[in-house]
Amino acid sequence: MDFRKLVLQNRSYRRFDGQKKITLQELESLVDLARHTPCGANRQPLKYVLVTSQDMCEDIFPALGWAGYLPEWKGPAEGERPTAYIVVLGDDAISTETQVDLGIASQTIMLGAASMGLGGCMLGAINKDKIHATLELPQSLRVLLVLALGHPAEKVVIEPLGEDGNIKYWRDAASVHHVPKRSLEDLIVARHA
């Protein structure tokens, strides 16, 4: 698959086919991709918890916020929930500066997932304390982000940003998820050729 197609396929999916499982080996291969990405001063402060156990997935699910622009929707129903999670941690014993590394590694994982026919959603609206306790982590490890993964069971469509400038994603009557995006011209401030 060419890179542009891969990027366009990599949407934030929030509903999954609960019958199709992800293996621990698949998650390991995704973290291995992240392990090879650049990071600040080569400190490598990110650590990961890989979750494929249905029981642990059920324990993590209530600590996640799913769609800020859809306040009436409390997340995917049973049978549409993620079948795996990668919990991204910062190891404070190595460095407390993880923000850039977090973005690089997490996007790499999500692109890798898309290349495998998987989908997911990076979740930052999470109860970090609850996840930390659920996973029984040492204090030196901070919960930074949860990557929810599965086989997508919804259609996500990119739309041009409307004249009203509203960036909020929405769902239509057929449950198609629409995501407005600014135009390329709106993003490029200047060109110096």
C-alpha cells in the first residue's frame, strides 16, 4: 500500500468487530515499530502494556472517554468494543519529557495497525489513575495514552470543512462517522519557491 493511502486509511475508529481478535504477537510487532522511531536525545522513555485478555479489556474500558463531540454517545456497545489495547507509559526514571516521543511512537503504531487491516483510536480522555491501578503499575510509570485497537466496524469519511468553520465530527442516520478537515490552502501560510 502506498504511504498516502495508508495515512488516509488510518482514521480514528471507535467501533470494532468484537468477534475478530488481535494477537499479542500483532501488538508486539506494532511496539517494535515504535521502538525504532526517533526520540528526543535517544532517551527512549516510553514503555507499553499490551492487552488482549477480554477480562482486562473489560476492566480498562470504563476508564476511557470516547468521543468528546458526541456527548450522548458513551462509547462502543458490547460486541463493538476494542479487542486489544496498547497503554503507552512514560518512565519517569528515564525522563519526564515524553510529549514529542509520544506522538511519534503512537502515530507509528496506528499506521502499522492500519497496514495490518486494523483500526484504532488514540484516547487521551482517560482516567489515568484508574488505569494505573488496574494495571498495578509502579509509581515511576505514568499512563500517557491508550491506543484502542480492533477490526473496524464502522465507516469514517473525511469531509471538507464547511463555511461555518465547524470542526466537530458527527454521525449521520446510517451511523457513518464524518470528520471535517481544513483545506490544504487553509494550512499553508506562505510559499517560498
